[in-house]
Amino acid sequence: MDVFPAQPVQSQTDSCLAIMIHGGFWRSKYDLTHASHLCSALAATGVTTISLEYRRVGTGGGWPATFADIQAGYAEALLHFPEAKAPVLLGHSAGGHLALRLAATNPVMAGVVALAPVACLKLAFDEHLGDGAVEAFLNGTPTGIPSIYEDADPCNKPSNIRRILVHGVDDESVPIAHSQAFLEARRHDPGVVTLIDIKETGHLELIDPKSEAWSIVRTAVQSLL
């Protein structure tokens, strides 16, 4: 599993670390490139920022291989920056799903900022989100492979990690109902869950440092650092 530092990246002596997981409905045609602007913007504020790549559907990915890559990449990222404080984990869209699911393993981290996450896999399947992205990722339906849906869905997993969900009210790619469902499902977790909804904001604005939503995303990250 490779770990790809975003540019510009800070030195290994820096104390603040963020780790980013990109989205794209877990599919092979979407790589980490489209999240590079967010990573660079965070790095420019003095936060050492790493962008993780992973196998995706169409290139050997799917559940559980994709999640295994995230677990391995996260562990290796910590080894790259041993002097850093506990990192903040970010994830956008499908990357938000992976970030929330990783938090359920309760690793060492300061918290999660999930940006428009696919936070409820059963709901995503029911809505045929991303033209059947969940069925392709899990290789089946909730009725056909219920135990896999149960295991892969962060809605079903408690965590002691602080999680901040940021979602655009006008998001049509991943409707805000997904974050609302996660908030309701995990509201009694030992790790506090917060939902920040941003009006007049869609899906990609959350990873665009030139958007009006960026200051809210940056503040969420800094609150955990």
C-alpha cells in the first residue's frame, strides 16, 4: 500500500497531521487527484497533509480490500510522521464512508471530518446512489449479503472517536439525509458526533478551497487539531 504525500508537504518535525481519503464512489475512474487542492490548501496552513490512495472497484478494490488498504495506509502514514500529534482523518463522499468506518476501529486519532459522506450504506443502496455504487462496492444486495452490509456500514458501528460531519444542504450526489441518518444512528456513541449543514452548497464545494464552504471545513479540521 502506497502513501502519497500531498504537495506542499511539511517536514516530519511538524506536530499537526491530517490524512485525507478521496471519494468517487469507490470506483477506479476516480483517484486522489481531485482532492489535491484541499490537501495543498491544508498544507499551506502548516498542517502536514497526506492523501491516501486505495484499490477501487475495477482495479482490484471493493469490500473488504479497499478498507484493508485504508487501514494499512493509515498505519504507514503514522510511521512516516512519528513526531506528529494524533492526526485528523478527513474523507469526502465515499472517502467519508471509509473514514467513518476506520474510526469505528478506534485507532489513535484526534477525530474525523467527514465531508458529504456516504454514511449509511443501506440508504445509499435503496436510493441507487451513484448508479448502483454500493452494490458494486459490496458485490451484492442487503438481502443477499446482509452480514457484509452490517460489517461495512459505519451506521452500525460505535466509536469513541470525535466525528464532525460537514454536508451541503443542496448536495444532489450524496443527499444530506445520509449524514442525518448517521447522526441519528450514532448519537449515543462515547465519541461525540456533530453535523454541520451548509446552505446553498453542493457536493464538490466541500473539497474546493476557493468555495465559500472552505472556511467551515478548515475550521472543523483546526478544531480537532
